[in-house]
Amino acid sequence: MRMIIAFLLGCLGMFLTTGCAFVSVPLMSAPQPLAEQVLEGEGTKKILIVDISGAIGDQAKGGGLLSRGTPSTVSLVREVLLKAERDPKVAGLILRINSPGGTVTASDIIRHDLLAFKERRNLPVSACIMGIGASGGYYVATAADGITAHPTALTGSIGVLLMTFNVEGLLGKVGVEEKTIKSGGKKDLLSPFRRATPEEERLVQGVIDQFHGRFVDVVQARPGNRLSRHDLLTLADGRIFSAADALAAGLIDRIGYLDDVIASLRDRIGDPDARVVTYFRPGSYQGSIYAESAAEPSMADLLGGFDMTGGGQFMYLWRPW
């Protein structure tokens, strides 16, 4: 309302003066730093819920004329961890995961930041998979001391994905000819304007195999893992697991609800009524332990639509369509 009044007064001033006037009226308020909200509990210590929702990416989601863009998952998690590190009362973290994964790099950065935070603060971290914690979502969960999945959750999908498009035939049908001048034969590798050669596909497969091997390494290194590399490789073919199957396979540690994870963490930190808190951007509302943060990047944002300027992204992702 204040902005509208200021705008109208500015316009009125322009009509009342004989010269020219420029009125600068901000249509959006400046972004505010994260604030804390207590969701439940009255104890001294705090358990922070860190939300990992939607497609995991490292690019901000663009806004419009009257709306501000939202930060990437990578940026938001780093911001949350920096705030938590300055609060000595934060005694434990819960990763509330509801994500099918995302880009390889974004998933890896978040896991790295979580491990670094654990080392600096020396506090317990638990992961709770809600509806889905697959591929990059599961990759992030391996940073926790233990992984709990809801009875109806889906997880797994250990693998790497790269999607590209070939529009060579389409361009030919509409009479458009593409011309690329390049310094080397493979400079336009994965170009959407021509079919990849068998050698190029072999080169890309080599990169995918490296990223897949890293994923297996990460799962094998997670706390509590009891699976051999041979067993993991058998499971790491991209298949999805129900919570029950994941528990039987050894990919998660228990089946339960978010309340169970909170109770377990309260017991570990020695405060039976520890406050459960979350961080939120002023202007949004977090009313319970199930309230999600501001909208995360969608799958369309992650894939970038049909962007012909790039060669695709390597992804730890389930169901990219």
C-alpha cells in the first residue's frame, strides 16, 4: 500500500511541475535475510530442519516484473548452514528430503557443504526422505549419520543421466541449414544439429561412468554402510526402491516418520523437548514441521527447456520428463 501511495504521489508531482520529473518507485522490497521460526518444543537446544525439495540445481529461478527470483538449492542450503553455524544452540540437523535429484555438480556441492558443516560443528545430522529421495536426493542424504524413509517413500535411482536433442531432421524439413565453424573435430560435441559419432558417444559414456563411479563411492562411504562394492554395483543400475526394499537392500537405515527422526535426535542431543526450528524468508510462513520452503527450481527450470545453446547437463536425476 505504501508503494502504491508513493507511486501516485510521484505521478501527481509530475503533473504539478512545469519541468520533467523522473520517479523511481521500487516495485519489490529488497530481499531479507533468513529468519528463524520455532515449529515445536520449548527446550534449550535447537534441531534445525534443512529443506531439500524439488529439483536440485545451482542456478537461481528467475522472477518477473512483480516477483523476485528464488535462490538455487545450492545457494539456499549454504545460506542456511552459515546461519546455523553462528548459533551455538543448534545441536542437530534434519535433512528433510523430497527430491528426485538434480545436476551432478549441485548434488555434490550440497553434500560437500553438509559434510564440512558436520566436521566444523561436530553435531549429529539425520536425513528423512519424505515422498521421494532419489538419485541426487539420495546422494545428498548420504551426508547424514543415518537415513530414515517414510513408509511410502521412493529412493535409490543410483545412476547418471544425460539428455540431448537432435533437431537435424526437423531443420531439414523447414529448410533451415546450420553451419558450424570449429577449431577441432569434437568442438561441437553433443551439438543438437547433428548426430553424435560412435567415438563421441564413447567419450561421453566415459564421463558418465566416472560420475557413476563417484556416486557408488559416496554411497559406500556413508556412515553405517554395510554393503560391499560388488553389492552396490548390482543395485546401482538406476532402479528405484520402495522404502521396504531399500531397507532390505541396505540403502537406508530405518523406516519411520519425521516425528520419529525428531524424537531420535532429541534423545541423541540430550534434550527431550529441544526446539525444532526452521529458517524462512520474511514474507513466507512456516507453520509446522511439514511446511516447505519457498518454491525450489522446477524440472523445467533444471532442464532449461529446449535450450539449443548448451550440450545438456549431467544429472543425478530420476524421471527427467
